[in-house]
Amino acid sequence: MANSPKNSPKIVVVTNGKGGVGKTTTAIALAGILAQDTKVLVVDADVQGSLSWWVGRSDKNMGFDIAKEVDPTHLKKLPKLSSYDLVLVDTPPALHSQALATVVAIADYLVLPTPPAPMDLTALIETVKSTVRPAQVPHRVLLTRVDPRCLNEALEAQNTLLEVGVPVFHAFVRAYKAHERAALEGKLVTEWKGKNAREAEADYRRVVDELRRDILK
């Protein structure tokens, strides 16, 4: 765990150099669940603003505060926000962005979402070797967009990551339309009521259980 000043929040950064891997979906789902018993700030550090768009569609408070901030000068100050227990940052899909470099440098923990496809895994393993390990920040890969009909693919991907020494969540996130529908309706997946909503929620609750064990060590 990074050495955080006393009374400073834990900084958890959700990141991947590629877009379309479930980064924003993961950031919102984790924030929604963690905010049930933790004071959470979500920072949208992606210029595309997908997270802000999602939250902006809601007609009620999601349980956490949100700030859109891409300026590295301001992002550096996140550890000073002592009124929060946890700051969760959604980052741009660009490995060499200044905003990403800034938040990784102050992070206590990195969540690295990726689909289990070999091409995605190969790119992520290189990212871990070149960017994540040198930063010496605790991290885990989270397999996302897993086909519910092909769970063996996720298990094989987890084994591949472990074999090359990359930490990975035991839990993984299955690809359900519930995530897309929740976004369109401006809702958390925990409060969406449609098909496979409870399965989608359960996946992220398992991730949160593991994340809590890691960041509360």
C-alpha cells in the first residue's frame, strides 16, 4: 500500500490504455457498491466524459460525489481531500496522458479492466510490465465482458496472467446487456431491475469484496 498521509482517502484508479474494456462501467459499479458504507468521491479524469454523461442521466443522487477533472495540477491534490474515505478515478484510454501519469503516481491501488481475448491480454501484460510495475503500485487485472457461455475463456485468461506474474481478481464480470441499459437510464446496476441485473450486480459485489481485502490490509 502506498504511504498515504494520515486522514487522506484511499486512491483507487481504474485504468487501461485501451478504450471499450469496461473501464467506466467498472468505476461506477465499484463506486455505487462502496458508497453504501463509505464516503466516496468519483473523479472523471477522461476528457471523453463517459462517466459524467452516465451520472448526468440520473434523476437522483447515486450515493457518491462526482467531479470532472483532467488538470494534472488539480489531480495531484486528491490525497488532501480528507472528507472522503475513498477517491475512485476513471482515467483516459491513453497510456501516455499526463492525467493518467499523475493519478498513478498518487494511487494506492490500480484496477485494470480487460476482456479475456488473447489480443487484449497481450496488450495489457505489456502495459503492466512497462507502466504499472515501474510505478510500484498494488494492482490487479479485472476480466470484463466475459461471455457467460464461455467461462472457460476467463479461467484460461486468469491462469495466463498468473503464469506471467500479473495479479488478477478471482471474480470476473460477465457481459450482460444490463450494464448498457443501466447506463442509458442513468442508473447503477445495483438498482436496475431488468434481465440479468442481479447477476451483473453479483459480479461486481464479488470484485468489491476482493478489493476491500486488498486496500484494507
